[in-house]
Amino acid sequence: METIITHQIESKKNGTKIVRNFFFNKDKTNYMVLANSYFTKDEKKQAKLNYEFNFSAREDLVRNLVKHPFPNWNLKVTFL
């Protein structure tokens, strides 16, 4: 079970409260280690290589868009 602690940071003029929530787990489970335990070493290595390849492909796309002398501003690009 988890415990939620809410701190009010500020309130707006219309009465809306801006809060920050903190969640604390009562059990001492390390969820990052648990999530990583589901994957083999080879799967982790392949995921890292895929991430690095996709990141370099995005960088190349941005470089090509910036170099273009007359950019088409109607082009929609989504970076993940």
C-alpha cells in the first residue's frame, strides 16, 4: 500500500490550489530492479542499441531540416 502526502505550493487568485504530491510505498520494493529483472542481458543490450540508433537518426533529421535554405514551415515533425 502507498501513502500520499500533498503539499500546497501556492494558490491562484481564483482559489485554485497548486499542489505537489509525494507517494511513499510502505513495502521496501525497488520497482526499478523488479522491472529490469523481467529482461535478459541480451534484450537490454538490444534495446540500448535501438535507442542509440534512433537518437542519431533524429539528430540527422534535425540537421537536414536546419540546413535547408527555405524551410517548409507547414511540415509537422514529432520527436519522441
